[in-house]
Amino acid sequence: MDDWPTFSLFVAASLALIIAPGPDLLYVLARGIAQGRRAGLLSAAGVTLGILVHTLLAALGLAVLLQTSALAFMLVKYVGAAYLVYLGVKAFRDKDGFAPQAHRQAASGRVIFWQGVLSNVLNPKVALFFLAFLPQFVHENGVHPAVQMIGLGLLFAGMGVVFLCFLGYFAGSVGHWLQHRPAVAARMRWVTGGIFLLLGLRLAFLERR
């Protein structure tokens, strides 16, 4: 990008948005605490892939559909909300979620990863955010706007995955500590489920504008 002041502003704004508490941060924290470092890192990777999907949608103009169609927005919003509520209820019912399990199957890692992807992709507000955020930093005399938006989205995702992996790793350390303290872990199960449930309810009641 030739416009370095605009690029610097994008980096600064992106860092502020990434660090600010939000659904992605809470999701990674909840997964890391619930199932350890590996789960925290995988959820961070999944959430980041979701960010890339929304970047591509914004660059291709598909996110305009969510902005202009109330039906499409409501459909995606309620599917995403239902999914997060499902994860919350599942956490409430999973009494062994914090128990030491040395024999975790490889499939569980894939499930955690794709849950991170879906929790982000099924949030239409994220699509609308990138549709509004990225074009502000597109240089009118540069390459094709879609290419610039994809590049900016990749940079945003790159910064995000570094921060979220750091967060997920240390949240996972807390989860590992909790595995050997059943009384504390039992309470944290409700905290984890509550986070997912609140995220789902928050999404369900968000307005399109």
C-alpha cells in the first residue's frame, strides 16, 4: 500500500479491535479453559479462518446481501445464535468436560476447530463489520479494490491469530491447572457454558442496523 498513513491507521485500528473484548476473544478463552492449550490454539485457528471467510465475502460483495436482505440476515443470525446456545447447553451438561483425559481422540480437535469457524461464519454482524471496515482503507489509485480488501483482511487475520493463539495458550494453561482441581473445574463448567449462552443470546437480539 502506497498510502502509509492510511496503512498505519489500519494497523492501529485493527490492533485495538483485536485486543478489545468480543465474541472471538471470549470463545477462545472459554475453549482454552474448558479443554486445555490445544483446544485454545485450535479454537483460535478456527475463529481466524472464519475471519478470512468474512473477508472474502466482503471483497466479493456477497456481504451486501446480508446488508440489504432482512430475511438473509435474520436467517444467518438465528442459526448462529442457536448454535452458540447449543454449545452453552452442551457445556452445562458435560460434567466430565474438565476431567483429565489423556486419550482425547484426534477427531475432538477437528470438532473444536470447526466450531470456531462456524461460531464466526454464522455471525452476520462480522460480515457487515468487514464490509464497513475494510473499504475505509482501500487506496483509490491502487490495485483492484477486492484485491486490496483481501490483503487487508489477511493482515487483520494474521494479527488476530497471533493474539488469539497467545490468549488460547495461556487460557489452556488455566484449563490444565483446573483439570486437577475438580471442585473449581465444576464451577468453571458453568462459567464456560454461560459464556456461550450469553454470546448466543447477544447475537439473537442484535439488530441489523
